[in-house]
Amino acid sequence: MTPLRLIAIGSVNQGVMEYLTLVLPDSTGLPCVRAPWVINYTEAYLNERGQYHSTRLLDMIERQADGARASGPCLGVTELDLAVPILTFLFGEARLQGRCAVVSAHRLRQPLYGLPCNSSLLLHRVEKESLHELGHLAGLRHCRLSSCVMAFSTSVEHVDLKEAAFCDRCLPVFEAWARGWRNRP
Amino acid sequence: MTAPIRILVVDDEFSVRDSLQAWFRDSGYETEVASSGKEALAKMGRQRFDIFLLDIKMAGMDGLELQETIKEHQENPIIIFMTAYASVDTAVRALKQGAFDYVTKPIDPEELERLVRNAAERRLLQKENLSLKVQIEELTPFKDIIGESRPIKEVVELIKNVAPTDTTVLIRGESGTGKELVARAIHAASPRRFMPFVTVNCGALPEGLLESELFGHEQGAFTGAQFRHKGKFELADGGTLFLDEIGDVSLKTQTDLLRVLQEREITRLGGTKPIKVDFRLIAATNCDLEARVAEKSFREDVYYRLNVFPIVLPSLKARSGDIPLLAGYFLQKYARKMNRPIRGISASAMALLSQHSWPGNVRELENAIERAVIFCKGDELLPEHLPLQRSIATEVSSGLPLSEVEKIHIQRVLAETGGNISKSARILGIDRATLYNKIKRYGLFVRE
């Protein structure tokens, strides 16, 4: 069975990585393994913004996956503040129907908004955004239903409004994608 | 189906075109890009676009010139300009010439989303009218309210009556009777159904945090508030706000709530500007609010504001005739979810279900069936699959501390589910992150 690979980019809270390793197999039916790849994230640094170019990070993950001849979906997990030059920030990025995605916990933390640290809420948010990006890999676009994990979020409040689950319309597409990977040797 | 919105992005920078094309595509918009005014006009010759995103400063034909040319080719185009801070004056000129709006680079995703959504909504209003009517007819907001008994039919009738109005609803009932389900059904059958349904569990948050959750705060409102934070009142704008456990709200927050209900506007913490909010309020409680009012721990004026249209949910015991129907519904739901070929519930198991007192109401019944589906290896649920005969008290020594009992119980459920976090959390009635934290605390196991 083809696994879903998690790649830590930079220093990532171990609890976040462990939690994703535990819950993503429940949602995808794919075993989840941590790939020990080293992503040279400093190359994606945007000097003038103090942020990291998420598309460049995606390219780096893809190159690592190609180099390691690793099949299956890859999800980069980071605490870096992601952006692309035209947008001020991103929670994550994925190529529609691609193989690689990246998600950031940076703007999902409560203290960034002046609120008390809440590790459970952080885990929920990272899980939702990870599922969201995996949904894009499955070919799903943003969903109009605000409770669906594929709903578009531009703030943590919107992330909190949605559930860590696909709606009835998105779920079959996601399941077919996951099944496709499960059936591969 | 309404035709998708078509966007044309015109910018001479490749990275801008590339990022925005991916961004809009993910949101379901059909997007084309052009690197110059000339290329944009060529694409316009081949297809019609609903929204134009134009860079102001481009070599050759600049954004303002392109705007004029687009207006000659197409009636009422929606044009949004992208500009650097330095050229804001030019953008303002563009607005005067009929542009829809402008954004400054780099663009805040929320700002971009809002702008494009507003533009798309304007475009879609007429196009979607017909298809929305069809969708509305397809919606079945009451499908999850299961039961044929008189008490539950009366509840459904009340929901149907109140849903189309904007009246405040107070849902009362014991824990596990489905108060949130009813609130969601009211929202789904209301004209606000396409707007957010926002839930706040008032009992779960300490007073200070509840205030920040409800009202939001401005950037710099207090130490550490690096960003503006929208409150639930704002998030529910246009939709429905569901305040669960309203009986647990402090007197101070009740006073603030009363003000919002009267004036329909809020001020974020640390803010000075009042913000108009338009939401429908549904509150729920299992408390005896009248007693709280009598003992002065709940404001009488708030009580009357909330108790406009009360709906009292029957306990499962009061509608025990619905138990076979509910049990069958949950069996079907979990058998399908867990891919188990279970046909039905044996007569003896059903008798056991019907005799049980169900202090935890429908939620307890649902948990019992889910657990039974996990245990059942055959094609019929039998009494031994049900957790009703077993009691944790008989299995765990009474001399153990609470944390040890919790640890043993979690360990057992994890073993029963083969370490599946989602299933275990559902059975235990806690969320997955809480379960994960407990697993870490007790050092129980980590799935490889």
C-alpha cells in the first residue's frame, strides 16, 4: 500500500507531527510515514517579507520525492510563515491533482492572535488544513459549504468554523483518490 | 447548474499570474491570464469574462487604458485593479472611471477573497436565481430528526413554523436530546441557510475568553494581540448564531449580550467603531432558567429576550416508541461507515434497548449502537454486543482514583477499536485532540 509521507520542514512541534501521523490514516485509509528528507527551506526565504515562498517549498518537496523515487502523496509540515509574492500569507498550498502539498502551523497558533495557547485547537486546525490540502491533491476545489473541510479559509476563525471532514459531495472524490493510492503496490 | 465565473488576470509579472491563476482555480473560478493589454484583448475576442483583475502599471497599454478598451467591448464589466502603494492615487482615479474596486500588492488573502466574492455575487445573482430554487427544493433540513412519536412530530412542526422567520428561539431539553441538531435544522430551513451557522458553547469558555470569542478584538487590544480577531457575532453575520449552554453565561456577559440583542451592533475589544451585525439567534440550555432568574443568577430581561419562541425537546424516555426507529437509523449509519454487513437488530437486543432508561438520551443510544457495531461480527446485533449490561463499576476496583479509571477505560476502548483514534474518540464522546492528549498523558500507545 502506498503511504502518505509527512515531511517536517524546519523545526516542527513533535506533537503536531505525531498527531497528524495518528489521525491522517483514519481519514485517508493510507498508512502515514515520516520521510526523513531535509528540505533546505532557507532557499525559499523572501528577504523583504521575512516569510517563506510556499511554491518554492513545494518544488523542493517534489524534487526530494523524485530523487527518492517515492511514489504516493507527500505533505510538508512546517512552522514557517508561508506566502507567495502576490499574497500576504497562506495557511498551505497544494497543486490541484498533484502529489505534493505543504501546510503551515505558523498562523494557526492562538498566541499569534493574543489568545492563550491552546494545543488541542492547534492540532484541530493543522489537521483541517492538512486534509484541505490533501483534498486539493485529490482534485477537489473549494467547497461552498462552510462546514466542509474544503471550505476556503482566510482566517483562523474560518478554519474553526469548518469540520475536519469532507461533505457528502467532496467525500466520494477524496475517497476515490485515497483508494487509488491504497490499491497501488 | 449556473455557469462558472470567468476571471481574466492581466499582469506583466509571471509569478503574479501564476499564483493568482492557481488561487482562483482552487476556488472554482475559470481563470485565464494575459501578460499585456494586447494579449488580454485577444483573449476577450475568443471568450467572455465576468471579472477582470488588472495591474495598473504595465508596459505598453497600462491598466487604465485597458479598462477603457474593455468597457468599449463589454457592457458593465467588473474590473478590479491591483496596485502598489505608490500608485493608489491612480487606483482612485480608476474607481472614478467605473472600476469595481482596487487592492494593494501584496494582497491580503481575506481582502482578495472578499473582493472577488462580492464581484462574483453581483454577477451570479441573476444567473443563480433559477438553480438556487432547485437546490432549495432538494434540501431536506429535517432528515436527521428521526421519529414518528407525537412529541417529536410536534417539535418538527414548531421548527417548520419558526424557521422562515427571524425570531429568536430558545431550545430546552436534557443533555443528549439533540438541541444542536434542532438548531441546525432551523438554520437549514431558514432564508439564512446559505450563510454561516456559528456555534458557541458558552459553558466551555471562561468569562474573559468568551467575551473575546463573542466580540473579537482589535490588533493591539492587549499584550500579544498581534492581529485583529473576528468575534462570533461578526462571523455569524447574515447567518445564525447558536449559543449553547446559555444558562452558564456570567451576569457580565449577559449584560453585554443584552446590548447586542437590543442594538444589533458590537464593538470589538480594544476597538471604538461599532459594527452592525445581522444574525438570527438560537440559544439552548438544559438548565432551569426560571429558577436561575428567581435566584438572580440569570437576568430577567435577557431571559425574556431569549424565550421568544421556546422549543422543549422530549427526553428519549418520553418518546420511547421512537427507539426502534432511531436504533435502526444509527445501525444503518455506522454499519455503512464501518463497512459491516449487519442486517438488523435481534428481537432480544431490541427489547433490551426499549427497556433501558437512557439517561443520556439519543446521544447515549447512538454511542451504544456505534459500539455494538464495532463488536458485532455477524449479520445481526445481539444483546451481548450492547454495552448496556456491562458497567465499568463492576469491572474496575472502586478503590482506584478517577484518573486510573479513565486510563483503563481509554485503554480498553483503544484495544476494541484496534487503535483507531477517530472511532475511539467517538465512543468516548471526546474529540480526537483531547484523546490524543490523554494518550500522551497516560503513555498508552502510539500506532506505528
